[in-house]
Amino acid sequence: KGIESLKESFEVIYNPATTRKPNLYLIGIGVSEYTNSAFNLKYPVKDITDIVTAFKANSQMFGEVKVMQLTDKDVTIQNILALKQNLVNTDVSDYVLAFWAGHGLLSNDMEYYLATYNVDFNKPEINGINYSMLETIFEGIPARRKALFIDACHSGEVDKEGTQLIASSETSQGTVKSRGFMSVKPKEKSLGLKNSFDLMQELFSDVQRGNGANIISAAGGAEFALESDTWHNGVFTYSILSGLKDNAADMDGDGQIMLSELQKYLQKQVFTLTKGQQKPTSRVENL
């Protein structure tokens, strides 16, 4: 009928003569300050610094932790795509974890972009990095354990009502502010919460283009990723750090935090802290 058949699976067990600890390739990209300062954020660079510090402090399972960090004015399309040069020499057993913190934008044609330092916020296709383009840094590299965490809002077209609601949100631990666009006027065709969530789900579920990388994004059902002066982080990043601390995300208590466990922990924690206004979205391809 011209449709793809079910995939046939094979299980291969390989016992190497000698073993080595895998290396961790840790990519951190955070933008707090933009060429258009009206859109500056408070915590993305700190988010990245805190993530790097957390993994370097708990690196017992890795041979080496190789950090590649881009912040503020260094976050350009060219510099981001150049990161792949450092990943082509990875080993199949290595880990590649990438973290992004900053603005997420939707163009008029509903394409998703992450805001670089010099992005045009009115036309994110100008200097913004397309989500699909960002994924290419994972393609064709030997490492098989790959994950991308995105702490970014994902709507550049917001309605006034939604903006006011989230901006005034309070949690039991303090006032939460959106990584949103309070100074941007709504466009004629605003993107509602449901449409925005559906778009993100469709984007993340496109397994035809799968490259084996697991993707977990901060914002799904809500228009914004949120950040708080109480936690001094984006809520999504704060939840990652709290999940890793003292193995809080270790659901089965076996002393290890699996990616699937972290995913479930983030969905619950972020949803709770934001009182349902932010729901992480994920595509887990390689459990």
C-alpha cells in the first residue's frame, strides 16, 4: 500500500575486552542579553553555569567532562553549528547533553526558532536558529546517548489575556515571571495555548527525521517558559537541578536517574511549580 512497514529489531550484545568510562560532552547555550535589550532576560546564562557546575561536581561515571559553552554575544548561528566539529570524534559509548536557555520564537509561518544574540524578534528567521537546524549538531556523530534540553518559551505570537495571566502568576515559593514578550504587541493572528501545544507536539513527534536524540523542552501547554527570582533560575532548569540533587528524580530508588525518570519528574515538578501554566514537552527516542 506504499506505507512504511513495522521496523524489525535485532538485539546485539557486545562485551569489550577492556572497558573505559564514557566521556560527557556538555554543551551549554544561554542568552540573557540581546542586541535588542528590550528582550533581555535575567537567568539564562546562570542556568547554563549552574548546569555545568552540577555535572562537573558529579562526574564520577565519566572519564572526562568536555564543556562547550556559548553565552550572550557568542550565541550566533555560526558558532552553534561549529559545535558539531567537537562531536565528530566522540565514541559510541559517550554522552552528549546540550542545554539551551533563552527565548523561543514562532515566525509568521509557524516555524520554531531559538533566539540568538542578534535575532530579529519581529522576524526570527533573520539570525534565529531554526529548531531543525539545531538538531543537526547531533546527526551523524558516533555518540548514541544524546539529549537536548530547551528552557525557552515557544510563542512569539501571544494574546494579551494570556500574557497578563502568566505574568501575574504566583507560586508558593515566590512570584514567577515569564520568559515572554511583555513589550510586544500581539499580532493579528495570535497563537492560542492549544494550537501552540499541538504544534510543539507535532514538531517533537516527527520520528521520520529522528536522529536518536532525546528532546525535552520546558514549555508545552503554556505559552511561556518561566523564571523566578526566588530560585534564581528558569523553572525548568531549577527543576532539572532539583531532580538531580540527592537523586530526587530517582523514581525507583535504584541509585540511578534514567532519562525517562527525569522526564516524568520534570513533567510533574514544572507543572506543580507553575500551577499548571507550564507543561514540558518531550520526544524520547532512545530509552
